[in-house]
Amino acid sequence: MRVALIGQAAFGEAALRRLQADGVEIAGVSAPAPRDPARPDALWNAAEVAGVPRLGTASLKSPDGLEKWAELAGDLCVMAFVTEILPDAVFGLPRHGTVQYHPSLLPLHRGSSAINWAIINGDAETGLTMFWPDKGIDTGPFLLQKRCLIGPDDTVGSLYFDKLFAMGIDAVAESVALVGAGSAPRDAQDHAFATYEPPCGEPHGEIRWHEPAPQIYARIRGCNPQPGAWTTFGDRKLRLFDSRLTGENAAGMPGRVLAVAGDGFTVRLNGGVLRVLRVQPEGGKKTGAGEWAAAAGLKEGFRFR
């Protein structure tokens, strides 16, 4: 069976290598065409090294690009980490259709920020879904699902790279094998349980210090590494990244700095204490929270609002 692969970055590259290792014939690859030849996309570069035909993903939106994609004559299309909105014609070109990876247990957390929202919303578990895309946003029937727990200190980065990445590559390989064997399910999603959240961006990262401690901690973790949960220091934004929530409690208003010492600083929350270890001042780079605090003059007693 010939597979046409659409994807990008490290996940797309890993999917290509896994399918090749499994003996799957790769008909062609679509990945973001390099804007800077010195910094090609990982999947684009891997396909070039492997001698696999390539098409820029954006080109699939044009009649010429669709014609070239059809000429590859893939039996199945696999979408592994695709951020472009592609025309429906792409999905139906291969004789077995298209399967897509999504990092949530659909119908929960449809949309492009599924990992962020699973953490922000305080979910105890998440997972991934391989599904058959249709005209809706992540609404098609699913082929398989895999589950994993969300740890109390998991961030978007740790959840993806430590759990969902490897699970996803296995799921891609398993899905291709099931399609090749003619035994791939098409189980309808129960749309009554569907949730959809917008892309996690600047408005969603604002820290509201009056909220309960677990809610604030979930927001910080769910925005790490992107877009970064933020508060203000003076008249400029300060983004908070690596941190830890303790069960301690302290007197004072939420948002009050309790101590500035060593590699970070602690902040009183509504029901806990937050130890902040990594920050990013507006216009600057990510840095250790202790280093930033010393340079910025953050003192015990200051209150973030």
C-alpha cells in the first residue's frame, strides 16, 4: 500500500521514518516548503534525503497542487500534525481516503489547541485519536484512540513530548496497518459530548490572581511553552513558565510575593503557594525567575494584580 504523508516538524519526520521502517511505501510527502533554505522543515528535509517526492502543503489549496498530489497515486493519505486548512478534495483522492492524528480524545477538545485546553480545564486524562476527516473541524468518525494520564505538574511540552508524541507515532503506524488489512474501524463520534475551544492565545493566558490556586496553576501549565501565561510587572507583561504549586498557605492577598530567593520567587495564591522558576519579561528572552527578579528589583511584599 502506498501512503501519501502530510505533516511537518519532528512529528512528521518521525512518522515518515516509522512508516519506512515498517516497510510502507511512501508515495510522496507534503510539508511546509522552506522559506529559508538554510532552515528547512524537518519532514521536508527528511523526505529530500530519502528521495521521496515533495509538495509544499500550501500548494494543495491550488488546482495545480491538487493535480500533482493526485499524480502520486497514494492508496491512503495520513495527516500527521497539519496546521493548514486543506480543501476537502485532498481527503478523497486516495482510494482508501485519509486518516488524521489529533491529540485529544475526540469529541473532546476539537480545535488546534487541544493539549492546552485539556490542561487548562483540569482534565485528569487525555489521549489521541486517529480519525477520518470530513467537512467539519475534527468531527469525522474515529479509527482508534489511545489514553494517557495528565500528571499534576504536566505542561503542554511535557505532555506532548513525553507521552503523546511516541503514542502518536505508534498510532499512525497501527492505523496504516489496519487500513492495509481492511479492518480499520469508522466509529461515529458522539457529538453530544463534543467540546470545541479556540486557539489558545494571548487573552487565554492572563493570570487572574483571585482565582483558586489549582486553576491558576493549570493555566500556567496549559500555556507552557506557548503562548505563555502572563501577568504584569509595572506596565509590562511578564510571562510565567516553569513553576510548582505547593500545598502551603500564607497570609495576605493573592498575588503577593512571599519571598525572592535562589532560583525563583514565591507568590501567595488563593489556596496555595506558587514557586516560579522561569519567566519571560516583555521584549526579552526566557530566563531563570531568580535571575530576572534580581535584575528587575522584585521584592517581598510586591503584589501582582
